[in-house]
Amino acid sequence: MTVDLYHGEPASNSLKVLQAIHEKGVPFTSHYINLMKFEQHAPAYVAINPAGQVPTLVHDGRVLTESTVINEYIDDAFDGPPLKPADPYLQGQMRIWTKYVDEVFRPSLSFLAWHRVIPGMAKALPEGEFEARLKRIPLKEKRDKWELAAKGGFSERELEGWRANLEDVSDRVESALAGHDWLVGGMFTLADIAVFAMAVSMPRSYPDLWNETHTPQAMAWMARMKARPGVAAALAMPDHTGMVSRKD
């Protein structure tokens, strides 16, 4: 059996899959893709994942993309502790969380981060280099969003909407954890993995939303997450960008 995982630093969707594969105890070969150097758009990697995105799992030569799909595959295909509830209803509740992360939580975080980071990054590159890198992005939708972010083109209404989404996330997580250690069915699941992958930066990036006073249940849950050996191993993976805080 050969398992290869192509991933970025331990954050966002890469952290999501790194948690699952470590929690499941699956031996794998790590292939680090430096997103700040646009290595995800290099021809050799696009030959593996034509979308030019991370993470990508290759199991015995078969390629899987999309982090939520990869995590369910890891749980189903390999031995180890279950990461999904046995009850179909609770599985449904778990998938509501993972869908919410994919459709609301992660995009809101990403767009707000792009708004802060990409204009400065584009200006720091030699003349014409950012445009050259844009051309290597396989998906037009992604190219357009990177270009818009570089020009500071997000509207105040969009920024306010994404910020409101983060407030909603904070309230939902805090409510779900009232009287519970985990988000679904009293057990650690892929829902916790998905939410944590995005939420780990919240106390640092949005301290007004995630703090001991406003979200005490969420902060306690975050501590429980970090105490798990698999999650700790995922967070300890290399970060050559230096952008991931280990102290949140």
C-alpha cells in the first residue's frame, strides 16, 4: 500500500486532511507544496491535480481531490478509530457541519485573508511576475479572484458579509458545544476536524469573536482538539511559509 499526500502548510484544507490521516494512523508520504511560491500551479503538480489546488491524496496510484471527500475516504478505506458516527442521522449532522465549513466558513476566511495579504504580496513581486503567476492558475474562477484581490476590488458590502459569516460561525460552534465535548453525537468526528482546521486561527485573527469571554465553550473545545495526538501531529507538520502560528 502506498499513500501520498500533497499538501500545504498545516492550515485550512491541508490541515483538515492532515488531522484525519494522523488521527486514523495511516502511514503516508508527505509532499509539501509551498502555496506562497505558487507551487500548486507548477506543471508537475497540475499533472496530478489539474485544478492546481491542495490537498491531493494518491492511494495506490488512484488520485482523490477535495478535502472533505478525501477525509471520508480516509475514514472508510483504512483501519483505525472511526471518524464518523455509526448512526445515519448523526452522520447527516456531521455532513451539515462539513458542508457549512466548505460553503461558508472557509470561503469567508479566505476572502478576508486575500483582502489583507494579496495586494501587498503582488506589489512585492518583480514587475510582471504576479501576472505571470496568474496565467499559471488552471481555474479561471481562481484567476479572477486572485486578480480582483490584488487590485483591492472586494466591496465593503462583500467584506461585511464575510465578517458576518464569521460571527455566525462563532455563535453556532459555541451553541453546539454547550454541554458537549464534541460537535456531533458526543464523539470526535470529521465535523470537529473540519471546523478546527479553519477555527484554529480565529483567536489570533479575530480575537473579538473567539475569546474566553465570548466563546468559552469553543475555546475549551479548541484546547481539547490540540491535546489529541493526531491533531498535534498535524499541527507539527512543516510550515516553510512561517505563517502558521503554533500558539493559538
